[in-house]
Amino acid sequence: MSDSTLSRRSFLSKTAAAGAAAFAAPLVVPRHVLGGSNHQAPSDTLNIACVGVGGIGEANLNNLADTENVVALADVDHNYASDVFEEYPDAATYYDYRRMFDEMGDEIDGVIVATPDHTHAKITADAMQRGLHVYTQKPLTWSVGEARYLRQLAEETDVVTQMGNQGHSSNDARLVNEYVRSGVIGEVRRIHVWTNRPIWPQGIEMPEEVQRVPDKLQWDLFLGPAPEEPYHEDFHPFSWRGWVEWGTGALGDMGAHLVDHPFWALELGAPTSVQTRSTAFNGQSWPQATMTHYNFPERGEQPPVQMTWYDGGLMPERPDAIPKDEPLNPAGGVLFVGSDGYLMHETYGSNPQLFPVEKAEQTDTPSQMFERVQDENHEMNWVRAIKGQEEATSDFEYATRLTEAMLLGIVSLRAGNRKIQWDGDAGRVTNIEEANQYLARQNPRDPWALSEIQDVIGAAVQK
């Protein structure tokens, strides 16, 4: 590691920490000094790497590539990622992110992690332990234990973190918060959240056929911590979401976009009990449909809240206050049930509406309580946070708590659709001891294990 690299890394770390406290002082040479309004100073440019570029990783890169340097790309499938490799011809390419870190770690400032759910935690942790800032796709982790571990690691490493639930940086999401917190719909004690997912196969049996691994795909790297399983086209590149060992189903996929807004607006924190009910579950592929009931306790002067999640075509009942010609958006949405009215929005917090219609007509837009994000760009919000110019909107302090609450629905499902009582401080299910085994992966393959998870959910859980 060169002295110049050390200085650069140290500079970025210190400015990010300083910027979290105050954004007043300029942290880089003003652009106008170096050549006009469109000139970006070298010290104001980050070197970005991405792990998992064949899917959403490409969109994440494109949202910041106009101003930052994309220097390294890693993907286990070089055929699936080939278009992105061509899009960034100056970036070094790898199969194994670990080799990328070893060879280029000193040249990288921030890492985007956009792999399947089951490898998020390990890759993210490895980056953080190297002092690299991280933007990790939703759901942040595959398990509750991984989420709690990343929260602890974020505190220890002090890098800038962001989960890829991009709606958290939208203007509409802030308007949702402002409507709720201004008391327009009164006390909220009931919430309904629904999605049209899954849009991939679920509730199916493992294929019996064993297929040849395609050229340019390193299947063992795809499996990561998951058990050995022969390759099949039903698993990769998209349908992995429906399989227990790699994805987190509809709840994991869309909860970060939908549960996010009530969790944020009402400051829900840890639930006290969770119960999922589902169609048939074979333990290998997530069910075709689930309904999950969450109970959240009082928070200061705010009342307890019951929240219900629906997927697989299940939907809440339409309140009489919502006109029959006003559909509950079939693609997904949230309905806040208040003592003085309703607030409904679509996925990502989009298009908030008040009901009854008379209330909407009589209600002014609430005063702004939340600063808006420039261009509503979630990736650039992370970039500016690294540079100390603003705070990341969905950092791991927040995102791990949201992820933990969401994934407790999966713990209940895997525990036989039983109602679990949750101790958020201890990080344990208190009424069904065997349910605790589902808080973390049992016997992950080497070298993908995160043994530190024992420290955050108890040694008895990880056997």
C-alpha cells in the first residue's frame, strides 16, 4: 500500500466522519478553480468497484458513473455480465471478489454489492473490514443474524453504508413521513402492506435433472455459504429468489421497498411478535403466497401498531372510505389506517394519497420536515456521504433494523407458521427455542462463515 493511497483513504474516511456532524466546510478543491462548472476535481472523484454486475448492479453503477470512476467489476458469471464489462472497458474484471480486493483494494474507495441475497453479508463484511465504504442491495442480508452482525460491524468500522432501497431517497417518501408525523390522519394503529411478488417460480420442487455448468460461470462461487447443489437453469440468473438457500422470497425482495415507509414514518423498531401464514411450504422453495402479522409495541406517546404483509396475490380489504374507482395498486402498496383517515401509497413510497376524498381536498401539503435528496438519486446520496457532504439516507444503523424486522416473518414461516415472540434486545425468539436456528445459516461452507454472528444472536443458535 503506497503512502499516497494511505493518504487518500485516510482523507476520505475523515471527511465522511466530519461531514456527518456538519456540512459547512468545503472538503475538496472547488471545481471552478480547476477549470469551469463542469470540471470535477480529482480529489472529488471516487474509485468504485461492484460485485454482482449482471443484474441490478448495472443500474447502480450507471447512477453514479457520470461523476465517479468505475475501476473494478466482479461477477461469478462473465457471460451474464459481459454487456456491463463492455460498458466499462477500463475497469478490471474478476470472477472472485476476494481476488479483486487483494489485488485492487488500495485503489478502491467504495464497493457496490449486488449479488444474490445469500452472499450479501460476507462480501459486505469483507469490504467493511478493509475500510471500504459499502452500498449493498436489498434485502441487506439473507438472515436476521447477518443483519445484526453488519450493524455491529458498521459501528466498529465507521465506513459509510447504504442499503439499496432507493425509494428511501425519494421526495414522495419524505412526503409520506410528513403526512404521518404531522398528524393529518391521526393515530396509526393498523397498517397493510402488499406486493404482486413473487414474479418468479415459488412453491415448487427441486429439479431432478443435473445440467452442465455454462461456460464462464463459476458455480461454486455462486453457491458461497450455501450447501452444495448441482447447477440448473431454474436457479440462475433470476429465479434464485424463490429458493430458500439463496433468496428470501417476496418478503425479502420487496419488504425493503414497502415495509420501509411505515417502519420509518412511525419509528417502529423491533416487533414483539410475528406470525406468518402461507400456502404449502416444502422447505426448499418459498411458498406461493404468504401473509405475515407483525405486532409493534408503544413507542413513547405513539400507540402499538399491527402491520400485515400480503404477497402472492393476497390483498387487504378495501376500506369504504376509498372510492370503488380508486384501485388498491395491484403491483404493491401501503395503507396506513389512522384514527382520522387513511394514507395510501405505492411501492417506493410513490404517489401518497389521503382518504376520504374530502380529507384530501381539505388538507394542505404539510410543512417540510425532511431535507430532499438531490435528484432523488440514492447512489449519489451514498457518494456524497462518503465525501462528507450529506448523510446516507438508509445507512446500516437504520437498514439492519428494517431488515431484521422483515426477515422475522421468514423465521416464523420456517418455524412452522407459528407465532414467535421476539426479544429485540437479546436477539432471540423467547417462546419457541427451535425457531432460533432460523436466525442464521447453520453450517455455512468454508470460507464463507461469519462466526462473529454468535456474538449478536447467541452461541447456542449457531451449531
